[in-house]
Amino acid sequence: MKTRLWLLLIALGGAVLPGCELAIIGAGSAMGVAAIEDRRAGTVQIEDEGIELRVGNRISDRFRDKVHVSVTSFNRAVLLSGEVPDEQARGEAEKIAAGVPGVRGVTNDLQVAKISSDQSRINDSFITGKVKARFVDAGRFNALHVKVVTEAAVVYLLGIVTEKEANDAVGIARTTGGVRKVVKVFEYCKSTDNICRPGGRPAARDPKPKPAG
């Protein structure tokens, strides 16, 4: 029950009990569980946080409020999502991300479009929460192994997963209300690989799971 509660708190971002001290403590414990359950090594998790910050800052310094770019780094592979004014900005943002030390690849899904509204971003956050909660409720895989990012109702799924875990996650996400598309940004491993065995050790600094095709 405790593990399920922690997972649900992570899925909902602790928002189910706003202002409650118990919820804050629970959410903090849940984040600790998330870090331990993560298939990335702790050092890689920290690297990913630094990469997101550096890429985001460099893009912001270059374009200011002319773009809306969300930066997600998982296992040092960067996903760019959001809106830019033209193809030139799209390509330049990718080059900026690729030039940050530690980045080993970039998936550029930036759209040439008008910058999304605050309401659209609130809706995206709501969709992300719903998808995560449905992962927990379905119980087909460890929900902490799949990262969910939503942009303009497009759900991006990241993580180091088996093909079955990927298929289950995609199936759940696609049938979640409000989702108009699902994009896989997975890296694959086999259930017999140490990293993907139940209770397996986190990936070392340079894990070599098969990238999504």
C-alpha cells in the first residue's frame, strides 16, 4: 500500500492534498523511491538534470520569448518539444542542445507554430498526470520506469524499457482522454538484461540499451 501511495503521489505531483504537511512528506519520500527505482545510475540522473538546465538556459538566452521550448534529458539523450517561429530557429535550437557537454543525442520534435497558451500548458500538465495515474492503476509495469512529457496534447514516453513495457505504456497513453498522439522516445533492453531484470542494478554511466527505432 505504501508503494502504491508513493507512486500515486508521484503521478499526481502531490496535488491531491495541496497545503497538507502529510502530502509534502509523502511526496518527498516518493521522490526518493523514484530515484532508487530509476534504471539510470544516480550520477546519470544528476547529469540529466544539469543538461536540462544548461540546454534550457542557452536556448532561452538565444531566443528569449520568441520560442517555447521544453527540454527533457533522459540518459543524456535530449528531447526538444514545443513551438518555434521558423525552421531556422528549429535547427538552431537542435544545434545548441547537441553542443552542450554530455549530450549524446537529440530528438527534435519542435513544431513551427504559434507559441502555446497558458491554458494549453495547464491542459498538458493535466494529461501527463492522467497518463501517469493510469500507469499506476493498470499495474502492468513499474510506472517509475516510464517518463511522461506532454506538449500540445502529444504525449512523449521516455525510459529504458522492454518491448512489452513499451507496448503496454503506449497502449495506455493512447487511450487516455485528451491525448491526440503518442511519440516513443524509448531505449530498449531485454528482460534478461541486468538493467531490466526485476531488482536489477541501475545503468552505469554509459549503458547501451537499444534506442527506439
